[in-house]
Amino acid sequence: MSDLSKPPPSEEPEVPEVPPRPELPEVPEVHFERPKLPSGPSPGFQQGVKAMSLAFSIGFALAGPVILGGLVGYWLDSRLNTSPTWTLVLVLLGTVAGFVQLIRMVNKMNE
């Protein structure tokens, strides 16, 4: 009986008022200029960069094929259910390929 004493709910809910949008200042224009570099890098800097790039390339030329051969060999061993056979074969081939690449790089440098 208490349901009869309550007033019927209104069908349209009240919508709260939205506060007005604040006025924002305009965004200032900003111009950036790249700093001017000296006329060119020093010869010592160029020589150091060349030596460092050579060291990195030699490292990748030796280690890359060995690591790749080991990963592919491990994958083949797990798929074909052969123990370390493919891993050992492909690591050895990667080592040979790494040394061949190293010899090519040294011959190219000596020219």
C-alpha cells in the first residue's frame, strides 16, 4: 500500500545544465630554427666514426651467421626430433660464412 502514496515518476529526466565554455587565449606562433653546425666535421671525428663503423660491421659479420645458424638449427632439431645435429652443422656453417665475410672485408679495406 505504500506504493500508492509515492508520486508517479516523471517520464522526462531532468538534464543538468552545462557550464559555459571558457574563453581560451590564442596559441602563440612559435618558430624553431635548427642550430647551425660548423662548416664540417673534423678529420679526427670522421676517422673515429669510420673506425667505429668498421668495428661494428666486423662484429656483426662474425656473430650474425653463427647466431642465425644456431637458431635455425635449434628450430630444425625441434621440428625433426633430431638431437643437436642440425644445430651443430649450421653453427659450423655460420662460422665458416662469418670468416669468409671477414676475409672479404679485410681484402676490401686493403684495396
